[in-house]
Amino acid sequence: MRIAVYPGSFDPVTCGHIDIITRASMVYDKIIVVVSKNSGKKPLFTVEERMDFIKRSTTHLSNVYIDCCDGLLVDYVKKSGSNVIIKGLRAVSDFEYEFQMALANKKIEPQIETLFMMTDAKYSYLSSSIVKEMASLGADFTDLVPSEIINDIKNKFRNNGE
Ligand code: ADP
């Protein structure tokens, strides 16, 4: 069984992420989407909320599983029986950081490969930060995230604003 791990902070999951998950699910037998607990900046949504958002947005993809991880990603990948990390690439600006991460992971665990998938052009500008910024300022972000989670994002900003 060919298993790939797709890691990220997913704070929150966007249509750009879902596009990568959908395409990867057609190439691999099983995709594990892993929410990383130890990303640098403080997230808006809890790990449980972020996992739940991805779960609700991928119910139509039968070979997609959701998990979280707070140690070294390569350790998680090995334990899961996979040897592939999938990353999405948007612009040149993503390249330098992803290149560094891929080489660092290769140094720690040479058997694990990082494979890059190009963004769909229509999502090339899209990030979780853009969604949060738009939502916080009252702009319409509803075609940038899966429809299943629009109200959760709206509610978070409504509650934060009170
Ligand atoms: P961000 O907060 O920038 O959206 P994440 O850490 O949640 O980033 O992203 C997880 C993975 O998804 C990374 O490999 C990232 O490059 C990729 N990704 C994020 N947004 C997109 C997009 N719009 N198109 C393709 N890949 C994306």
C-alpha cells in the first residue's frame, strides 16, 4: 500500500489544501493529513478544531485520514508506514523554505522523499493567513475555504470580536 503524508498547520484548511489532498489521493492508496502541533506562531484554531475541519471537508475522499503530530515529522512518517511527504508549492517564495525543510528532513532520514505538487493556478495566492485576514476584516472569503467550515470561521471572529 502506497501511503503519503501531507503535513501543515491548516489554520484553517483552505480550498488550496483541499485541492492538493484531492490530487494526492488519486496518486496514492492512502493519504494521511497531519496537523502539526509545533508550528512557530500561535494558531487561531485548536488542533482538534483544525483536524475536525479537515475531516468534515474530506468525507467524500475515502482514502484520506487525519492525524496530528508534535515531534519530528520524519519520525511520524516512518511510524505510519510511509516514506513520502507531500508538500504544495505556490510561488517562488515557498520554494526557499520548502527546499531547506526537504534537505533537513533528508539529512535526518535519507529514505524519506519529499514530493512537491504545484498549486492550481486559481489558488496560487491563497493561504490560511489570507483567509484569516479577510475574515477578520469582514471581506467575503466564502469561496476560499470548504463550504463545511465557513460558519465555524465566521463564528470564531464573531466570538473573538465580542
Ligand atoms: P499556509 O498557512 O501557508 O496555508 P500550511 O502550513 O497550512 O500553510 O500548508 C500546508 C501545506 O500546504 C504546505 O505544503 C503548503 O505549501 C501547502 N499549501 C498551502 N496553501 C496552498 C495552496 N493555495 N496551493 C497549494 N499548496 C498550498
